[in-house]
Amino acid sequence: MKAVTELWSLQSERWFASEHPTYQLTLFIESPYKDQLEEQVAANGQLEEQLATNKNVTNMMYLFGATTLVFAAVTVFLFIANRRVRVLAQPIA
């Protein structure tokens, strides 16, 4: 149902409140396409949230991989430096 509670006055060119609102029946038809659209919008929202989560996880994995490579390089460098600098035991005379 649609109700009109204001009327247009041509003389004053403005809306004014009506003491007797007019009612008009309006027919609304539920469409299965509307339900499909609402489901699709909800699914898209979930998909966008999942994509954002996946992007964050991917960035964290890249960071973890980079720090692992840095630690591995430092470890290899220290092993090589330790091998070169190793002090030979002096024979006891």
C-alpha cells in the first residue's frame, strides 16, 4: 500500500500536508531472480574476504621465506668463517 500524505499546490508551488491522505494499492511480485541476486552478492562478499585473507597469508609466507634465506646465508657464512679462522692446536713439547 502506498499513501500520499502531501499535496502539490499549483498556486504557491510547494507541497503542503493533506488532511485526507490518498491510498493506492501497489502489487509487488517476488522474483526468484531477486533471491539469486542476494545470494550472489553474499557469496561475492565472502569471496572478497577469502581473497584478502589469502593475500595476507601469501605475504606472510614470502616474509617467512625471505627471513629463512637470510638466516641460512648467515649460518653458511659463519661456518665458512669459522673453518678458515680455526686455530690449530699447538703441539705440546
